[in-house]
Amino acid sequence: MSSLRLFISHSYDPWFNLAVEDTIFRQMPTDQRVLFLWRNDNTVVIGRAQNPWKECNTGKMQADGIKLARRSSGGGTVFHDLGNTCFTFMAGKPEYNKEISTQIIVDSLRTLGLDVHASGRNDLVLKTADGDKKISGSAYKETLDRGFHHGTILLDANLNKLAEYLNPDPKKLQAKGITSVRSRVTNLKEYRPDINHDMICQVVTQAFFNHYGAETQAEIISPEQLPDLPGFKEIFAKQSSWEWNFGNAPAFSHILEERFSWGGVDFHFDVEQGVISRCEMFTDSLNPAPIREFASLLSNQRYSPETIQFVTREVSTRYPEFATELLEMSEWLIQSIK
């Protein structure tokens, strides 16, 4: 029996694909070498230690139906659509070696006449007449007995969306954690017009087989066609949860100020694991009581538009004469924290 396994996902759901990746990684025997090829549609993927409120325009993502997915590896924030192929290599230790998997990707792209080479810690760049341009980024995860290397290959991605969703609105937000570094990127389709996902899957698979001198049948994965992956449902539930994607953000502080016709308000938020650990409010309103209660009820709640809406309804029932002002304030807050 071959020690190689090849998985190809027909799902475009990032939560599904990342859960499949995590499940395979946890269960694989350490003598196996695994290649997993997949794609996500309209997704912002953040690193394990990143803050979505700092990295992304979360309000625009929500309005446009863009999913947020936190991966279990480190590194920065990326935008995925169907013009982007994702790969994952897994192996047990001591055989796990990210230089081998990097070389497999380089070799596969060179068979298509693309002058690609590794650059820095985790990028692949294409040599062009205008200089080197990034076409692939990677991230890594290791445990005591195994490791994985996953990354992206830009084929025909919408690079405008990359700028649109990966640039947060200007905010007074002091955040801890890893901040993404933007690079000059390009699509391979600019240099090889016939390139597509199936072609990349074929050449990467062949380079994988060539390196190990063995072959295996591809195992197709989709929500309707799951191989034997014990524990997948639990891992998928975690991967798709608010607690994982937003709640795992590093601690941060957020100061918001606005002036209305009835007075000015300053909110000072401390947020830990996506929950408001402290909310202080300052106002020169002639009727500060409802705003004070509003701030008090926000403590220990999720840092989310839904929380603002819920607290607004609660306080409006107790202070119906201030309902219009509360609604105006809450609409501003919702736009500010998205």
C-alpha cells in the first residue's frame, strides 16, 4: 500500500475545507505523506494570532457575503476566490520538510514554463520583465510528531477584492497580535493565459508523485462525499463558529467618539477573546442615564452588531422617551465596530 494520499476537495466552503485539513492532519499515520488540493470562494482567511477587526473591513465583508475563516497556522491575512488554488502538504517527523513541499510547487510551475522561485521565508515569486512578483504565500504548523505546509497559488484571483476587504476602515484601535504585510502580487494568468485550477492540480500532483517515486488514486472530498474522517463534525462545528473565527482575536482596545445634536459620546472598549471586558462611556448629554445603562449592559457581551442591537432594544424599553437618540447612537456604533 502506498504511503502517499491525495485528497481533492470539490467544496468551496472555507470552513469545510479547513476542517477537512485539520481532521486529516490529526488522524494521519506519521509514515504517510499527504497532498490536499482545494479552493475557497469569496473568503478572507486570517492567521491563528490575528485580529479580524484590525486586518479586515468586516463591515463590507458582512454586507457583501464574504466569509471570515481563521486557520490554525500562523502568518498573515489573505483573500481567496475561485481564481486561487490552495495546497496542503503533510508528513510525519522527521521526514516533514517544508523545503521539499516548496520545491514540489516550484517544479510543478516550471513545467508550465513559469520562472518561479522561493523568496524569503514563505513566498514564491514569478520572475517578470517588471521584476519579481509574488504568486504564492505559505503558512506552517508543527506538532511533536508531524507538520504541515499550506499555501495559495494566484491563478486568476480578483486582486481588487484583495485590497477592498483586507484594508480595514481607519479606527482608533490599538491591537495586539500579528499584522499582515502587503506585497506586490500578480496572477499567473497574466503570463500563462490558459492556466486554470485543474491544470494546477494535475502538475502539482505529478510533481508530488515524481518526488516520492510512487502514485496513488485521488480521494474526492465534498460535503456529500466525505471519506472516513472520525471527529470531522466536531472540528467543523468549531471551525465555523463565531468563537473560533472572531472570538480568538488577541486582546485590543477601541476608542470611538461622535457628536450628535443631543450631545457627544466617547466609548472606550477593552475586548478580550471577542468579548467586551470593559466599557467606559463619557457624555455631555443632558440625559446621561440611558447611555450609562447602555454602556453597563455591553460589558461581558460579544463585540458585535447583534449585541449593540440587543442592548439598544433593552434600554429603549426602559427609556422610551430616549428611544430615537439610542437608535441613532446604536446605528453609529454598529457601523464603527463592523
